[in-house]
Amino acid sequence: MGGGHRYAAVVAAAIVTVAAAAHGCGAFTAADGADAGADGGAVACIPQPITADAGAPDASCGEAGVVDLSSSAGHCGVCNHSCANEGCETGQCRVTDIVTVGFVANNPPGVGALRNGTLFFAQADTVYQAPSAGGGAVPVLMASAVGATSLSAPFIARERGWTVADQKKLVSFSLDGAGQPQVEAMGSMGALATDGTTVYWANVDNGQVRVVGNDVPIFADANVQGVYAMATDEHGLYLMVLPKAAGSTAKLLLRDPSGQAVRELLADLGRPIQLIIEGGHVYWSDTGGAVWRMDQATLQKEPVTQVDAARPFIKGFVVDAQSVFTVSAVDGNGGSVQASLHVAPKCGGPARLLRSDSFWGGALLGDAAYLYWSHQMGVARMPK
């Protein structure tokens, strides 16, 4: 994989429940007996054992006649799962290539941000924008403009686009390509996070975290080797860190908004990859194929789902009001690799395979209706 793309998953995380009930045909968007209002205002789902068999739904789905789950647009693969009028094939919603780009060996596009129907992504030395509904890609930033050779997947903050050039320069640029890009920070970039206004970046070399515009570290701990992932909300900055002590596993820390205190919330978290905050919970994925979450009020940790052991390295995941979607591969390397797309109840339950294909398992993006990912020749989308 090109160096500029190894941050695609992290950048996307800085910036989406499904499973049939074990006894038969459950709703695609909520488990049987769900109550309204819980977990961030969404229709609540009922946690099920991760090892439970989701079961084969029946063939009626409440309809008058027999439903063909392999091709029904309104019951695709499982009852009540609509493909948004884009077609159902072999029990899966149809995948559509919405952007086509030139082939670059082992360096597919890195999807990074969605904004007002526009998709932003990077490939090798260029950041592009394209309509999320499909259309031609337009370049908005070239790496040569900042004396670099590669760019990472972009994200959006302060009404500008942001990307990492050559893994060492954090660059901001106009979303329409006008004006000159600005090099905002320099260093060995690791995890990135933003609340839309403040941009945080972690230094790979020393594990320190800084805010763009201030060279004084806001987090520096001599006992911390590095920062796996970060996310922020009104409670402060959440950090997944790796202690220096031999044999240590990751810890979840919270730096309060005032910067006066950093406290440990959870320990012994293995090796996390990404961190997302949604609906009163902190979610994270790890290299063992698991997704976990912590209740922000009680600090209780609980498992969400476990993907196929054959492809356990969760490289991208999206959390929405009801579901967790994951894309996982055999390992963390890039290029065009076999990857699997799963969906599971955000409150906990078995992961259901949506697609297994040769697409790059880097960042995964989602909006209200679709999932987006990249492969060697462009960007694809599939209805949720």
C-alpha cells in the first residue's frame, strides 16, 4: 500500500442493527420487541449472544405470498431489508461503482469524507471530489503543491479539507480547490481526530498529542508509547493509548475539555484500531475481529460483535442509529485484498455477512442510506 493511504481508516474514524431474530424472521432495522427512545433516540435493539445463530428467516416476511429473499427488493437476504430500489442479487443489495479512476498498483483510492452529497477521496498524489450519487472525479489538491509525493484520505474541519502529505505534513485546503493549501503541522502523523473545529494529531515517534495551531502538547505521558486512536465530544478527548511497559495492552483515557485532568476509563483492551462515539457509547474495533463499546455514563464495557475469524482485522467500521457495519481483511496490509463486509446490532449480536469480495478493506464511510468503500479502480457504494 502507498504510504499516504495507511492513515485512511484513522482519518475516516475521526470524522454505521441488523440481525434476524434467532427464532426466525426479525426486522432488519430492529429486533423483535424493541422499545423506542433508548440508545440515542433510535429504536432500541435487543442484545443477543455473539455466538448465537441468526437463523434462516422464513419466506413470508408478513407478505401475502411467498417472498424470494434472494431477489426481493424489499426483503433482500432477510425480512424488511430494502435495497433502496437499486436491486437485490443473491440475497445482497447490488453494489454500484460510482467513481472510476485510473489503476495504480497497490494504491487504491482512500475514501475519506462525505459532505452535502459530495465524496472526497485520495489516490496516490491527488485528493478528488465526486458526487456521492455517481459521476466524474475532479481534483482539488495535488501533493506537489506542498512539496510532497503522496496524500492520505481527506477529512473536513473548519470548512476546509485536511489530508496528510508524505505521512509528515498535515495540510488544509479549500474544498473547491481554490486558493493555496496550507501546511498546518509537521511531524510523524499517527491518529487524527476532529470535532469540526479543533484538529488533534498524535505524533508516532513520542505518543504526544497536539492541537493544530499550538505546538505545546496537550497530552504527553512518559509512560505512553503511542496513541492507537482518538475521538472527541463534549466530554473531552478520548484516547486509546499503548503503555510502554512490556506486555501491556491498550487503555482508554479521557482528557477533559479544560485539559486539567486525564483519567483512565478502561484497561486491558488488546490492540484497538478505530474509535467512534455515537448515541451515548464509545465504540472501537480491534485486530482480533471484535467490536466493543463502553457506556459513557456507567463506563461499562460490553462486546458488540465478532466477525469471521478468517478475516479478523477490522480496518473500517461505521456506526449509525441502529447498526454497526464493519469491513475486515486478513491483516492490516493494503492493496487490493479479499475483505468482508458485515453488519450487526449496535447493542450487541451476531454479525451478518453482507458481502465478501476483492475490495480494499481500508476506510468505510456511510450516510443515511449507503455504505461507501474503495477498490483498485474506484469507489463503490451499496444500500444499507
